[in-house]
Amino acid sequence: MSVEWLCSSYCSPVELAVASLSVAGESLPTFHRFLDPGTVPEAYFSDAYFSERRIHGVGPTQWRQTGDMDFIAVFRDILHFTQYRVPIVYTKGPSKLQESLQWLSDNAGYPGLASKWEVREIEELVAMLHKAYGVAIKSSSCNDVFIQDHQVPMELKCQYHREHDSGKVKDKHCVLGDVKKMAIVIKNLTRSLEKGY
């Protein structure tokens, strides 16, 4: 799971994505949603503007046009996507995913919802996979599998970011591209471990 929040000082999510990984299957089911954070406190205007321009590119025009404000429905749709299992979600650290889920559940009127989600760093999954296949790996090396190609390919991004990032010098962060890339890396790693590298 990956989330983009409005800005570093205000953890209201504006974009959220989940990928469901099956190592055996070829398909990569995903869930993606833009969210409307509502009225932004004036104190965060400059930080939010900076984040829109330099980091994620998701501004008021986008979230007001396509952003979802029915946060209960968002939780319900994610649970439906995960087949109603109380999920352990993996994310690329450091992340404000837990804080963003808490913001969502608070604004949905059900503060306890966020506590049902166990958020872990995906590097922990990398270590678990190596251990399962009897391959030693240093904890400091668990992030290396994601560093080899830092850039997210344009075809993995959502339609909004494909359209707005095309031809730009610096791509904006797209959470859908983020979770797809993480899932592909984990799938390839698992297959490599199965073959003994």
C-alpha cells in the first residue's frame, strides 16, 4: 500500500493505492483512489502548494474533480478488494501510511478503523522471504532490491500522472506506480529465490 499526503506537515491523504500480490499469478490487481481532503487549514497552504508543485502534482483541481470524500466507502472498497481480510499492509518506509489511515478513519467518524490495519515496512517482507528460502541477507541490504532502478516506469503510473508527467524533467510521485513496482520487485525476488538465484 502506498499513500500520498497533502504535505509533510498535514497527513490528509490525497491519493491511495493498494496492490494485491500473487507470486504464482501473472495478473496484478490494484486499487487506486484520489481523495478529497476537504478544507485545508490556512497554515498549511504554502507547504501544500510546494508538495503539489514539486512532489506529487495532485492539487485542488484534481481532488475536487475526482477525489472521494466518502471515507467509509473508501475503507469498505479496500476491504472488498482485499476480500475482507483484516490486512497486514506493506509499505516502503519511511512512510506516513499509519497516520494517513488514522486521518481517514477519524474523518469517516470511526477512529478505531485504523487500528485494525497492521502497517509494516516492505523491507521486512524482503527479509522474511530470504529467511524462508534459507538465504542469508543483512538487514541493511533489504532496501537494495528497490534501489537498482529507482525510477517508476511511466506505464505503471495512473492515467492522471501519465498525462501530467509526460515530457516533464522531473516525474511526480504516483502511488499506483509505486505499489505496482513494489509488487513486481517482490515477485521477481521470490522467483529468483526459488531458482536459487
